[in-house]
Amino acid sequence: MSAPIAAGVDRGVELFGVRLLGVDEQNLRKLLFTVGLFVALYAVTKLLGVVTRAVRGHAARRVAFWTGQGTSLVMFLVGVVGFVSIWFDNPVRLATGVGLIGAGLAFALQKVITSFAGYFVILRGKTFNIGDRITMGGVRGDVIALSFLQTSIMEMGEPPSMQDADPSIWIRSRQYTGHIVTVSNAQIFEEPVYNYTREFPYIWEEIVLPIAFRDDRALVETILLEVASKETVAIDELGEPALAALTERFAMRRTEVAPRVYLRITDNWIELTVRFLCKDHDIRGLKDRMSREIMARLDAANIGIASGTYELAGLPPVRVRLES
């Protein structure tokens, strides 16, 4: 009784007595070596992933991220070199195969190639890192994953001033919407990428407060400064060294870190704007705490929020008819 699969030096591979076209003993060995190579690379990648995920903490997240990126690149290169070494032992066949495959891929996979190139630009140019808060391809949020072709972003809402932006988000603050959006790495060649946390993990925020002309604006300014200084004192201490390093690296003009109040006169009221430095996350919570304390102190001082007022200069004659 003959074996189901048979192979010989001078003949091809036969399966149940049927000769398989284009399959010989040499190709079969190459196929087995290829499968074994990719299985081994997959096992090593998974093992390193388990080891890096076992480490906890914010700093460990970045270590795990870069370890994963380095592992992916090394495994990819080893896989390509191993595949080429197994199947293209003849340089002539290699040159012909690479030429044909390269021409086809360059035409059919233009976006894929661009995305792959964008991956290396992101890493080499340090455009963003995992955990950074960015705007990329019209999506605003925090980077949670980066692969050869795509970037995954945990989407966040937008303040009322940006509600008309595209795409429109229903959450009216910079908090997570629950959407994980996948963006092609090719977007870095099409649109600017805004990074809010790469070099300086703080942003400037403002609270605008309109008051009537008759109110004590000096007292209101004092309240705004005291509340802002109280809520941002830790940020002030942390922001000063970071700002010094930023100005030294980019030769930018040094800006005042401490809270400051700006005054503007309008037709209906005096507008006081307190500008302060805050961390890139939990801005809504910070402004909520500040707004509550500001309102409580304004109520205690009997100062209200100004609103639009209208003065009627005159009325036309009015005729009234009374009926029994």
C-alpha cells in the first residue's frame, strides 16, 4: 500500500497518487521552513508582549510601547530576510521577483506604502508618542496604539467654541466620547498634526467673566487671581522648569506662567478674562472647581454676572378701546 504523500529527488510531490503541479521535494522543505520561521517569530513576539505588559505604571507604558515597536520592526525584518533567504537562493530569481512584485505593489498599494512610510516618519521625527493628546486627520484625542499602517486614537469631545468643526462632537468638553478612531499614518503627509503634550505637558486656559460697569471690578479681579492661584499652585511649580527647558530648546519667548487677569470694555459690560496654566488632562474638572468657588465668592460680595440689556428710546402712540 502506497503512502498518501510521496516525494522523490527526481520527481514532484504526489498526494494519493496525484502529482501536485509545481510542488517538489525542495519546495516542500522550503514551505516547512517558512512556516516554522513565522511560527517562531510569532511566539517570540507574543512572549515579549506578555513580559512588557506585566510592568505597571505610566513610565512603563512608554517602555512597553517602544519595546513593542522595536520588536515589531525586528521581527518584520527577520521575517523578510528569512523568507527571501529560503525562497530566493538564486540571485537572478530574486532580482526578477523583486522587480515584478515591486512594480505591482507600487501601483496597487500606494496608500499602504504611504502609510508604512508615515510610520517611520512618526517614529523618527517623534511626531507623537503613546499617551500623547493630538489632533490628526480631523480626530482629537489620546494616542492609544500605533501600528505599521494605522494610529488608534481615543476620541475626546470639544469645547463649545469648536462645536462647528468637522467632525462635530456632541460632548461639549475635552473628555472621552467612548469612540476609538483608527487613522491612517498617511495623514501626516496630508494635514498638520497637533500635539498638545509632546514637549510641554501643560496648556493655557481661560475663564471669561462679564460684570456690570457699576460692580467692583478690582474685587472681581482679586477673586479670579486668588482662585486661579489656589487651584494651579502645584501646576505653577511644575510648569516653571518645563517652560524653562522649552524656551531653551526652541529659543521661544518666555511667557508668564502665573495666572493673570485681562480686562476688556464692551458696549454692555466689562469683560474680565483670567488666564492660567493647567495640565493637559482633567481641564473640565479644574474649571468646574474654579467656577464653583468664583460664583460662591461673587454671591457673597453681592456681584452678579452681566447680561445683555436693551434701552427703549421711545414708543409710538398707543390707542386703547374699552368695551363694557
